[in-house]
Amino acid sequence: MPRFCLQLAALAYALLAAVPGFAAASGAEGGQWPAYRDRFVTSDGRVLDDANQQITHTEGQGWAMLLAEAAGDRASFDRIWAWTRDKLQRKDIALFAWKWDGKDQVADRNDASDGDILIAWALSRAARQWNEPRYANEARRIAADIRRRLFASASGRLVLLPGSAGFKSKGDTIVNPSYYIFPALKELAALAPAPEWQRLQRDGLGLLADARFGRWGLTPDWVAIDQGGAITPAPNFPPHFGFDAVRIPLYLIWAGEGTEERLASYLDFWNIFGDKPVPAWADIKDNSVAPFAGSAGVEAIIALARSYRDPGAASLPALGNDANYYSASLILLAGIARREVAH
């Protein structure tokens, strides 16, 4: 190639590198984002859960916003956010109806705290990347309502309710430990300062330490805290370390909170299977395991956890054509977490 052309190419790359989001988009998960977007995000910005009757929920909208931001794709970010705001954000509060069904309408007006947190976090990150105060203002407004409506006292602990309604009574308080998105809590605490954020983070980490059951000391998807402070697997939910709780190590690592002690029980369970496929869930009451393997998304989180202290460990799975929405999301999120922790 002529020297002049090489100089032009170098100049073009330098100019692109100065564009916000270019570095993020050049990562592995950035390279996989277009395939994810084309498969799961509609032209108007709705994220489809293809393994669940094509419903849409705030978890998926928040994840897709995070992925678009990490890939530097502002056009997709704006499209997903606009649909989320217009179709799911409630009029009475800044939070979001958690479920949109295949009939093109809200199916459940109650919010889900993980979705609320993910959306606010994505907006805060986008505000920083693209220097857009409107995003920060929206994130701050959502964070304020998260703190007002979703923080609750449970026998001396400050806990995160899974939603505004239906999870706290005179008896038990029901909590989903995977809804504690620790890297997001840190960012929202800086965006909308209040001492409760630090306490929620501290008490959430304490809850994870105490909510360990069964042969392997695993955290179930749902737990109950009674009036005396006792923690048990929540009634009316399968007693599984399963599809929800598998996200706990992801969020711990992403926040820089994945200490050897906090990850030990998960790794001990996964490592007993060696190179064989890891079961999709473990029952923390009878110590049985699923008769089928976890998805590639679960394998991505396992690989992330194994490599957290060992940079030479195996790479994360790639986004295959057979990955459904949930598995694909976990693969890309694990990639972002690995990159951001490494830096």
C-alpha cells in the first residue's frame, strides 16, 4: 500500500478513536451487538424475549440500552429508550410497568426493581459517554423513585423490594438477590447522593453472605425474611439456584465486589462438573440438579467467574445462532463486565 494511503488510514483511525463509544464498540461484545440488535430489537425499539412468547420486560429494555451504550450505538440507544419511555414509564411515578405482552399492551403495571435500576444505570452511562444532560436528568429522577419506593426495612436490614407492590406484608419480606445490580447501585449513589444507597449495598452484600443453603451453600432465586430476621428460601417459588441467581456473580464481579469468599460457593458448585456441561439449576433443599445443561449465557458467567483472578482462563462463549434472548444477553453482559473490570 502506498505510504500516502497508510497515512490516510492512520488518520481515519485516529479520528474514529476520538469518537465517543468507538473504543467500546471495538470490543468483542461491541462486535456482537449488531447481531443481537438485529435478532431481538424491533425497528421501534422493543426488545423481544423469544423464549417467552415474545413478551417485553424492563429487564430486557435496560440490558439492551446498556449494550447499545457499550457498543457506542447512540441511534439504537435512543430508539430503545424512546420506546421504553413512551410505552412503559408510568405517569404517576418515574418507574416502569415491567411487562408488555404480545398483544401490544402493558400486561402488568407493577414495576420490577432490576428493570428500573438497569434503565437508570444505562441512562447515566449514556449521559457520561455522549455528554447529554437529559439522560442524566432522567436517570436521577428514576433513581429518586427507586430509593423512595423500593427501599424497605426488613428486620433491621435495608432491602431492595422486587417491585413497588406485592412483596412486603406483616409477615415475610420477599427479595430477589439477583436484583441487586451492584455496579449500578454505585453509579446511582453518585448520581443521586443519599446515605441509603451505601447502606443498601452493604446490607445487600450481607444478605448474600447469609442467604446460602444446601450442600453447596448457594443463594436461591428468591428469599424470604421474616419478622425475626430469619432468612429462608421464599415460599411459592422453586427453591433453586437458577435462572435468576446465576446473575449474582456477574454483578459482584462487575462492581469489583467479587472477592474469593463471595464467589467460592458458586465456583465450588460449578467446578465439580469439570469440563462437563453445568446443570441449569440446583435445588437448595434436596441438592438435586437440573436434568439439562445451562445455556451459553450461564457458561459465559461461569467463564467470567473462573477468569476473574486468572486472566489466562478460557475466553467467553461467542453469540451463537441458537442463543435465545436471555442467553445472548448474559453472553454480551459478561463480556462488558470482563472488559470494564480489566480496565
